[in-house]
Amino acid sequence: MRISVVIPTYNEEDNIGRLVSELRQYGGTQLAEVIVVDAPSTDRTAEVAQAAGAKVVVADQPGRACQMNAGAQIATGEVLYFVHADVHIHPDYVDDIEQAVAEGYTLGCYRYQFDSPRLLLKINAFFQRFDRIWSRGGDQTLFITKKEFDQLEGYCEKHRVMEDYEFIIRARKQHRFKIIPKNIIVSSRKYDENSYFRVNLANAVVMWMYFRGASQQKLIDTYKSLIKTEKYGVKSVDS
């Protein structure tokens, strides 16, 4: 079994080189490739990623859903592993994913902890061990067999926000989902740039609006009005 890693990026020159190097170091011969799908960035993300050994492509449409689908389309591995650029992956990721697939799980994720000692962030991370949809965003990384990904027709490209939730909800109706009981490390930068309560408020409001049927543009506008972010390729109004 070989794994193709897909990383959607936007202005991640400070993180992408380290991540690609970690993936290649721990991936061994079972790593088919690391594919970086750039937004495109306005910094040196693509250049740094390529220098670290990644295959770099530029997305022709905005949004992580489009980026991840573009990466999956050219992937050669039997398993896809979607990773955010600011994550520190687990050194055992290849063995963990291979074991999960051997156990009959065609998709799944890790738990996570933040790269910060703050108690409130530890509380947030604690809830990732529970199998609830509100704990299943893209920060935990996501693996899925390419066969099942193709059968599901990938991420919904109409979604520029909540794309991970939409995909996981749809996938879990047909396939077994594994939460690997190990932690990856995710960045606390969004909390550092805003505040714990402001970020959690934004997440809660947007999730509530999403499940109430709000439009994608309304979700994006609301999120950007509440916190500083470049998540959608445009800085928020209060940045």
C-alpha cells in the first residue's frame, strides 16, 4: 500500500518546507508522493515546497475543496492523506494508516493537541477523542482510500467553508471511520492572532449557520467578520 499526501496551501512558506521534509522522512518507500496544491500564494510557498521535494500544482479555482480534489486527481497512491500545512504529523503515520485500512477502515483521522501549553486549548483538544461531527474538522488530517474517494466524487467544490464536515458526513454514511488514538500537533496561531473565545465563537456560529442552511458566502462573510484569517485567500475585514 502506498500513500499520496495532499496539502492545500495559501501563503505557507514558513511551514511547508518543514512539513514536506517530515512527511518524506517518516514516509519511507510507502510514500508515493507529497502533492502541494497552491491557491496560488503571494509568497514563496510553491518554491519552498518544490525545493523540499514536493510535487507542486496550482489550483485553477479558489477553495480547499478544489485544491484537495486537484491533488487527489493526480495522486498515484492507493490511499490519500490530506494534511494542513501548519500540522506536525505523527512519525508513525504510514504504519498507523496501513493498520487502520487493514482493519477495514477506509477513512479516518488523528486526534490532535496544540503547540501551546494554554489550558483552554488543552480542553479543546481533549474533545477530539470523542466521535462527534463537531470534532471532525480538517486539522486532524484525513486519510481515505483512493477508491472510496473516487466513488464519493471527492469534496463538494461548491463548499469554500465546512468542506471537511460535508465530506466526512457523506463518507461516513457508507464507510467505517477510524479515529487513530494518537496525537498530531496543530498550530495555535489562529488563537494567538485573535483570542480563545473569539475563535470558538466564530466556529460555533458558523457551524450553527451551516447546519441551518446558510449560503457559503454568508458563512465566509460571517467568519471573516469575527476573526483575522487568510483562510479563504482574502484577509478578514478587521485584519
